[in-house]
Amino acid sequence: SNRFVSSFYLVDDRIEGYMNASDFTGISLEVRQREGGHKVDKEIFFDRETNQAIFRKNEKNSIHDVPPSIRDSLSSFYYLRTKELQVGKDVVMDTFSNGKLYKLIVKVLKREVVEVKDNTYNTIKVQPLIKQNDVFKNKGDIYIWLTDDEHKIPVMIKSEIAIGYFTAQLINMKKGDNNGYRSGTIRYPRLSEMQR
């Protein structure tokens, strides 16, 4: 949140994830949420050998059986960007979030021209929804505008929060490199190690 909003409602969240480059299945996810007086720390580690997810929330751990191709909320978003999006045609995928398996349904709403920071983009507007037991569980609406091209770069996000809506806009971007990535095997922590 900017300086003015932070004076009465601080929003300072950090999400950091690792995923397989070949298919965008999740490897691990760390979430640090600081929103007003709400503070939550969460971690997910996927063990591909046992098809299990190790979930930690505020130092409490649990283990969950998951499908082989499971993704977390962040890797699901990257996977979505590889799909051909057609207005009116939903994209559905299995997602593990907050210690539970969900069907993530992304509604492809419409094509729209938006202006963000003096730049004009042709976009596709989508709305992610979480479905559990045939009931939509979203606590607030969230809309994402992706560039209408092969990259599907998010240029704007609007989401409902406790005091209204927030809007995130793309400020700048640059073409990435390997960002220091070293190829190799990532070792998955075991629950016993996480409890130390």
C-alpha cells in the first residue's frame, strides 16, 4: 500500500514460489501476509516422490495427499498464461491452497482495451473462482487483465479487501534472464525437518 493508505491500513504482502519450468507444476510456495492487523505466514512444499503436500501455517504443519500434477495458486497462474484463452470458455485446474484441494475455475470474461500508466494495452479480462463441493468459495471478487498476446502479461489486478478494493498496475517490466537459476534437483523438506 502507498504511504497514505498505509497510515491507516497497511498492506505489505510477499509471495515467493518455485515451479517446474516444463509444466508449471508447483515445487514450493511461501506467503507472507501483512494486511492491517492480519498477519499470516504460510508455506507449501510438494513432494513429487510421495505425491504429498507439506503445508505450514503459522508454524503448524500438516501433510496432504495430492494429484501428481498439482499446482499452487501462483504456479496455477503461470500455467493459465500458457493456455489459449477464449471469451466465454472457462479454464479449470486442480489447485492446492490453504491446506485444501480446490477446483480453480478461471472465467474468461471479455477482451478490453485498458490504459495503465500512460500505456494502452489490448487485454483479456479474467476472473478466478475457487469451487469446493459445487459451491464457489471466493471471499471477494478478483479480476485480472492479461495482455492479449502470447505472453499474457498481467497489467492490472483489482481485488476486494476488507475496506473496499485495491488496484495493482504494472509499473514497468524488463525481459528476464535465468535470474541466477542453477539447474539441478531441489530437495524437498520432510515434515520431521520442518518441525525442528
